[in-house]
Amino acid sequence: MRTKPQDDDHVGFSGWRLLGLGFWQAWWMISMCTDVLLPTTDRFPFAGNTTLWVLVLTTVGYLVVVALARRLSPFLTHRASFLAAGGLTAAGTVTLPIALTLGSGAAGFTWFLAGTVSLSLGNALLLIMWGELWSALATGRVGRHLYVSYTFAFVLFFVAYALPEAAAVAFTAALPIVSAAVLVACKREPRREPSVLPLDVRTIPVGRIFACILVISIVYGASQGMVNTFAEGDAAFTAKALLLAGCALAAITLSMVVAPSAAEPIALYRPVIPAMVAGLILLLLLPAPYRFLGAGLVIMGVYCLDMFMMLVSTDVAFRGRIPVALSFGLVILCARTGTLIGSFAADQLLNAALWSEALRSEVFLVGVLALVLVGMLFFTQTDVQKLYATSREETADASLEQKCAAIARMCRLTNREAEVLVLLARGRTLAIVMRDLQIAKGTAQTHIENVYAKLGVHSKQELIDLFAD
């Protein structure tokens, strides 16, 4: 029995769905910026800094998911991926505070490590699955959606911040489950149609991009590892810094909605270096009560970098027809590795005999210099623009898309059928239609049959003849 095709003309990118990534981001913020998951404890003095253990294993989690990508990606096509992403993250979220509060000795530390491994694998899988979704959505508004998601994450963060300890743990554990559930609901969102001429990934300055991300992440990790030394007893220091970062992102989100940018990747990358440089300098110059302003700017800058990495790496993967889990996963792995290196270096300096405020100032000034050099030499806004340069062949191919659009309107094709029409007009096979649109064989066959019926043709060759000059 043939199923009735979905009328995609009436399907939009529903507002509530775009908040799904915000649930994951809120989980990460609560995990790393509060003691909800990592309460201060001396139960495992032999283990050292428990936060570093979490950073190490979450980095390993991305490495494992990237390795699995060659066999299992796209993860969105596997139902078990949604259960694993939400379930593992939630289980680890509950296990960590229990282990750090009640555990002791080697057994307690093993319990802690098991929880960390669980949330690390689930966290990496969930984020990369969101990357797979974003890659298939058209650019031009994805950047704004990312900003809205991150802004919403700050709202969730302060909800958790206001809750009692046990309630905050339960609330935090629910976030990855909700994020995975929303991701399921997004599976039927309309996808963009691939270009007939894939991006030549050899033209991308991969080395400079990774060097840029690594340097910025190292500076961020080092600054975050030392930032509490600026608080000077202010218990609300981190909360105030995050509030400032959230308000700044909300302001940028509003500006992007009111005056949309024609080049969203550039709009996302533009604030990264200036915000982080200004933040580091303000941390050094401002009096103690106002240093949270510097910390907030650093956080805002690195969150802009996160959104830029998601937008560009997933888009490049889609246009280059390479697995998103490899492209996005490697970029995130690079960023997390840099953060780990910076955090480890800060931890070593804080516990060294030569530690002093003068040394801290020198480290921060080196960080400022590194960021300035990155922004000027390694990877500039011009380099970002080059990633989206349109070749002459792509421009010439636009005439075919225009013909397809005209026929789609005349024959009243749905959005999905119009995408199938373009692929068929380019001579694509059923297998390629399934792959590029990420739909099942039966669904692809139904769309093709509907296209043939509405256009009055009986084969792909007859359809291609319609576009012959």
C-alpha cells in the first residue's frame, strides 16, 4: 500500500525544536561551571583534580565516537543512538555526584570513573548527532538558531543554579534525555538539497583551522583553570560571569534576528578573538568586584567559537559529502584537547612553588598575544569568507535549479518532491537520493513516483529530456 507523501510545504523549522541543542549545552555548562556534578571533595586525594579526569575522559569520548563514525555514521539513522546518547549521559550525570559524595577509596574512585565514561560517551554521541542534523539544514538561518539555542541554555543553567542540590542533579540528568527526545522529533525536518558539485575539501586550509582552534582552546582552558583566583572569595563570581555572557549572546541573537547577516559564519567568528582578548585584559586590570566582566567576555567568546565550529564543520561535511561525525567530531576533539592542555597547565602552575600573581599576569599576557596572532595571521575573517566562495561551475549549475524550481511551482510539488526533482534532473540514482536526503528506500520511491505522476513522465530519461535545451 502506497503511503501518502507528506506535504512539506506546510512544514517549517518549528521554533521549539531549535531549542533542543540548548538542553545539551545547558547540561555541559552545569557540569563544567558548577559543583552540581563535581562537588568539592577530598575522598580521592590520590586522584588529584577530578575535573581534569572528566575533561580527559570527555575528550576520549569524542575520539571513540569519531572512530566509530566510519562504520556507524550517520548516527541519526540508528534508533539505538538516541537511546545511548540520552541514557548514557543521564546515567553518568547521576553517578558522578553520588560517587563523589558517598564513595571512598579505590572502589569509590572506580565508581566515579564508570560514571565519567558513561557521560563522556553519551555526551559526545549526542553533540555529534546534533551536528548531523544541523549539517542538513540550509545555512542562512542556522546561525541564528544556534544563538537562540545557546541563549536558551543560559536560562536552563540559572534554573538549575537556583535549585536545591538533589533537585539540581535530577534536573541536570533530565537535560540530555530531553535533548535526545527533541532530536528524534527533528528527524522529519526538511533537508537542504546537495549541490551537484561537491566542495573540494583539499582547498580548505585544514592545518590553519585546527591550529587556530587549538590555540584559542588552550588559552581558554588555561584562563578557566586560573579564573577562580580572581574571585577573591566572591561566591557568585561564576554566576555573574555566566549572566554577563548570556546577556551578551542574547543581544547578538536579537541583532541577528532584527538585522540578519548575509554571511552567518563570519558573524559567528567575528566576536571570538576580540571578546576573549578584552576579557583577559579586563581580568588583569579591573578591581576585584568587577573582574567577572572579563570572565564573562571570555566565556562569550569561546561559546561563539563553539557555534562557529558547529556551523562551518557540519556545512563543510555536507558540501564535501564526508561524514559529519568525522568533520565535526575532529574539530570538537581538537577544541576539547586544547581545553584539556590549557586546564592541565593551569593546574600544574597553581600547585607549583613558583606560583604568584605576577606569573598569572604573564601567562594571561602570553594568551592575549597568542589570540591576537591567531586573529591576524592564522585564520582571519577573510579565510572564513573563502570557505563559502562560489565557483564558476556552481554558478553555471544554478540555471538547472531555476528550471527545476519553475517546474516544481507549476506542478505543485512539495518541498521534498522538489528536492527529489533536482536530484533526478542531475541523473542521480535511487541510492543517491536515499543517501543525500537521508530517507528510507520506500520513502524515496514514493517521492519519485509522485514526481513522475505530477510531471506526466514515466522514466528518469523522460524527466531529463524535459530539461534538454
